[in-house]
Amino acid sequence: MTPAPRLPLQAVLFDMDGTLVDTERLWWEVVEQVAGRPLADPDRAEVLGRPVEHTAGWLAAASGRSEAELGAALHRGFADRVRTGVVPRPGALALLDALARDGVPTALVTASSREVAATVLAALGADRFAVAVTADDTDRGKPAPDPYLAACHALGAEPAACVAVEDSPTGVRSAEAAGCAVLAVPSLAPIAAAPGRTVRASLVGVTTRELTAMVDPPAPHPAPLRVMTWNLWLGGTEVDDHRAKQLTAILDSGADVVGLQETAGTATAELAAALGWHHHTAGENLGVLSRHPITARHGDPAVGFYGAAGVRIAVAPGHEVDLWTAHLHSTPYGPYEAAFDGLDTDTLIAHEDVRLGQLRRALEQIDEAATDGVPVVLVGDFNCPSHLDRPDVAWPVTRAAEAAGLRDSYREAHPDPPAAPGHTWSPVHTWHEDGSGRPEPQDRIDYVLHRGGLRTLDSRTYVTGAPGPWPDVRANAWPSDHAAVVTTFALTDSGATSHMG
């Protein structure tokens, strides 16, 4: 018997608070009550679409109160309000009924706890949903893609054939990072239209046909591309069993392409052999690992310890990306000069000249290898802060990258530096090595930059385990003194090429 063809629309995944039921304002009121003050527009990113634990941690950092106490108060207050009566959003029940009639499975994907979700499901009818994913079910909540990926996995559905219905920017980022089309119905925070995203004032009148049109025909774009940058720290040799730990970290990150620094000559080839991936080794320090075929190699294959090297990878038919990895000189180090030596701004900027020259040479190589329609990603350990993080100093290296059209994916995903500092130096150096007892300056010095044909879906710093501090690092699960950065990109139409190689 020939199996029945799969529906173009394989599932519809619903956020709960503010999307299906009118609870977003209840949550806002509870947070105001627990915080003891009115909330304002700048607070939205820490409240809307966030799990209780995130908002409790944010309130604790601002108030000095116990995070556990705040979390319990938020849980209790929100559950009490929800029990007093759940009010469906306009059009929500009609859409759920229409999808049921048309045989389209639905899932609930919420940042609320399972206890609160159960109360809402009892009011809406738990049988309306084939799957419910709550804040208790994934290690990372929204805006990470994990909740939506978990729902798709449970339904056996492909994310690109699913529509997520969301009301908050945080939820939209989560669904899009998972690869879903999005129907946005804003409640308290505005949401702009974007490719793959439809914005409606309400769910009234939304039909199965309209949702199907969002995924039919299936989007021609390839799957999202996940890029990682990682300084291996002298090849990883400071940590026991480092190669096995490096492999585990790369696989667990979900990366498709990894730009490496401090490879100690052999790490790239050895990791590629163990992974079964493609690779490029450049000099004693730089390398690239790729699940996707490498169609060209850029730059000097005998590059020195500092410099840049690149490859072109074929990520899907008609889609290529140039990936460059760079390592810039480590001294003089601006954060030390600012924190320990008290140097003025002009001197700090002048001391970036060596790194600035190295970056400009890398940008020249990137332009020499560039092809119209091929996006560029530049990753690496720049050994300097960003002007986007520390605007008191016009750090020239990151400004030069920005002037060359390269956008900082981490800051695109996390535009508020105090809320998400993204420090990559250093997970093991908490105190300065000179024995003075001075705290080690913590900074973001590892970057994933991009231009052309790519859209940032998600970006995060990445460390496994709880690394012990230097010098007691031999047993660490994380075999580096840098945090990695992992960015997930969508390839847009402008990233399509008419040739391969």
C-alpha cells in the first residue's frame, strides 16, 4: 500500500499566555506586585514570554532578594490569578476547532510551568492538544529553539512544515530559531512583519487554509546553519582527555561548522577524522570543521600563529557560505590596561594598532575571495572588547569589522549588554594569574560576525559542565579557557548562488 502523502501543514504549535488565553496581563500584574513597583517598556524583554525562573533571577539581581523566594512568589501569584478564570483570546477556540475538523495536530508550547499549563488546559480542553511542552520539559526555554523543537519531535513533524502562533518577540525568536513559520498576534509588545512571519491583530478569522499557505509549498530555503567559534587553548592540552571532551562539546553544541583557534597543529584533522567531517587546517593555529562539503580554501595555508584562514562550504544545492576563522594578537590586552593600569581612552585605542592591522588584512583577504551572492561569516578570538559592549571606548577592531559590513550576531540576538554580557573570557580565570588577588576582567572577545544572505536566529555563549578555576583545570569537562559562541543563521534568498564551487 502506498503511504498517504503528508499534509503540507503538519502541525500548528500554540504559545499559551497572551496567545490562546488572556494571561499575559495577569503575569505582568503579578511581576509588578512581586517587584513592588510598576513595570515599564524596558522591562518587557525580561518579563514577556520568559519562564518564571528567568524573571525571578532578573528581579533578584536588581533587588538583592532571594531568587528562590521570588520564584515561589511569582509561581503562587500567577497560579492564583489563573485559577480565578481563564479567558480565551478572541478567535482562539474557533481556530482550534477548525484545525481539529481539518485533521491538523496541535501542540501547546509555553514558558509557564506544567502546573499552570494544566489549569489552562483543563479550561480549554486538554484533548484539543496532542502535545504540551512546558517550562519543566526543556533545559533551555524561549527564546532558545528547544521548546519548539521538542514539540516538533514529539509530533514527528518537520519544523519547516509547522506554524507557530505567538504573541511575544521572545516566543517569535524561539519559533523562528527552530525553523518554524510564525503567525504573530501581538498582545503587550509590538512585533514587526518579516520573511517567514505573518502578523495579525487577532486570531479572529484565521483559517487552516491561511496557515497552510505559510508552509505550502515548503520553503525552498535550506535548514538553519549553526556556526561555532572556539579557541581550543593550546589544542586542549591543559585538560585531561581533552580530545574526547572536545568531540563531545562539538556534537552537543549542534554546530554544523566550527572555526577553531589554537589548534596546536593537529587538532583540526584529528577532530574531523573522529567526526567524519570535512576540514581545513591552516598553519599551526587555525582550522575549520564542517559537516558540509568544502568547495574552496581561502587565505595562506601556511598562515602564522595570528592571522585568518577561510573556506567556502556548500550548505545546500544553490547555497554556499564563506567561513573565515581569525586569531588576533593577545598583547597588549585592553581590559588589563583599563582595569589594572588605568590607561586613558586614547592610549587604549592606540594600543589596538597591531590587532587592527591583522583584522584589516583579514578583511582584505575576505574581499579578495568573495563572490557575489555568497554570504560571509567571520569568527574568531579577537583578544579585544567590542564597542557595542563598552561604548566608553571606541574599540577600533570591532568598529572596523562593522564598517566592513559585518554584523555581530550575538549582539543582534542580545542587544542589551548589561542583561546579556556574553563573556567568553574566561570560564576558568576568575582571578588574575599574577597572584595579586585581583579579579580577572571578564569580557566578550570571541565573535561570530556575518554579512550578506544570513539572518541571525539565535546566538549564545557555550560552556559544558561547571569548569574549575585555574590552575585546577585538569579534570574539567570543558577543555578550554574560552567560552565558545554558537550562532544559528537562516539563509535568505539573497544567499542563493547559481553555481557550486
